[in-house]
Amino acid sequence: MARRCSRFNNWVEINGLVDLGNSGPRFTWVRGNAEATRKSTRLDRALCNIDWRAEFQEGAVQHLIWDQSDHCLLLISTNGFAPLPQSTKPFRFQVAWLSHNKFDEFLIQNWKSRMPMGQALGDLANNLQKWNKEIFGNLFRRKRKLWSQLEGVQKHLAEGAGRHLIKLEAKIRRELDEVLGRIETFWFQKSWMDQIRDGDRNTKYFHLSAIIRRRANRVEKLQDDHGLWVTDQEHIKQIVAEFFSNLYTNLAADFQRNDLLTGRFLRLENDQLEELSKPYSNMQVLQALKFMNSYKAPGPDGYQALFSKNIGPLWVLM
């Protein structure tokens, strides 16, 4: 069985297919009417190619309940099943901003070194969002505009080359290449991949990785305490909040009753405590930053480690 699964996974990878995942009951095949004979597994699944996944980013699969058959039905929707929540998107630092020639100037003007770090980062985030809209601009809109300009210039060049048009074409190509590079960085950051793959343009790969990760992380359906499947987003939030509230309340009660932590950890010696209490320097902070993964999940403030790695030396000087 394990060998067949391995061969199937290899076949999926060789053909460049993507598993659409699922919501609803976990298994698609069930057999047996008694606990001793009951068997279940996920035999049925929906696969698509890269182009389909990129075209239908909200496409999803739902496992329906079964009745007469031992297989459940698979319902595929190109638009998903749950309405998209109309919530305000949290701030996320965009790595592509670092490539703008005026970013360092903007940072020096807007970084408030006398403020506490958390407040300074919050104010910088507000200013960055405004700067992104007014100065950096929409990358995808800029890309469409440059493509249109390049098409027009090349159409005129086909009718008769002119020196000014040749120079203009070269200028547009340079600008377009810069924008494409920023778009690649944009999708690379969203994909949370560890490194850029081989090749000059990996935008499609990063875009697909970001789509798959976003779809996999979205909760469209949850089963409540009564065994009912819930799709309403507000009800889902309530179920999650109640689950963790009850979980940590029970854990806290267990700790108080049984005193589980007593004697469970080694005690630090006085010289070790003194070593940990020593003041640290800016250079030690910068050294610690080097060992952090640049593109892992951002903190609650929306900044990834890459931001601190790039801006850290500047903080020392400011």
C-alpha cells in the first residue's frame, strides 16, 4: 500500500498536478457497520494543473455526506464555498519596497528613534502604507501600462525605425524588467519559500505556492460540539475562540491543582543568572539577527526578520 501511495505521489509530481484539498468529512470511503470491521480512508481527491489553480484561485472541494454508496460525492466549486470575510487586512512589510531608490531616504525621514520601538514601528507602518500608495505604486497596474507602451512603440518601430523610438523601447524594457523583478519578490515573499529557485523568472512558481498556502490555511467549515458542520464565518470564529478558551482554562486548573511544574526544570546557578542579566550591545543584536530566517512568518507588527536585517545597521547610525 505504501509503495502504491509513493508511486501515485510521484505521478502527481511528474505531471505537475496540484491537490485541491478538501473541506467537510475527512474520509471519502467507509466500509463496515461495526467498530471492529469499520475502515475508512481518503481514496478520492480532486487534482488540477497549474494553469487551472492560477485561474481559479478560490476553487475548492467539499466532501459531501454519503448515503447508499460507500464513497462520498466530491463537489468542486471554482469560487469556493464560504463568502470571503470583509475584514481589514493587517499591515505586512513588503520586501519589494527595499528595491526602491527612495526607500532609504523615506526611512530616515520617518523613523522616530526617540519613541519606544513598538510605537515607532507602528507609526512607520502607517507611513509606509501611505508611501506605498503615493510613491511606490501598484506593481500590477504599472506592469500593464508598461506592456501597453512597449507594444505601441514596437508597432511604430515595425513601420520604420527611429532613433528616439529605439531609445524609448530600451528605457521601457529596463523599467519593465525592474517591475517584473519586484513582482517576483512580491510573490516570493507571499509563498514563504526558503530560497529562490533556479531560473530568471520564478513569478509563476511563487504565485502558485502563495495560492496553495492561502487555500490550505483558510478555514471554510468546522464541526461544532453537536456534530453539525458550520460555514458561517462569525460562528466559526466563535467555535475557535471557545475551544482555546476552554482548553487553556482547563490547563490552568490542572496546573493549580497538581502543581505540575514543581521540580520539573533545572535551576540556574548564580553565575549563569548574572551572565544572562548583562546588558547587550547593538552589535550583539545585529549578530543575533544574522541567524534568523529572513522570510519566515512576520511578527504581530507585520515585519519579517529581513526588515530588521536590512534596517538594523541603519538603526545603529540613527
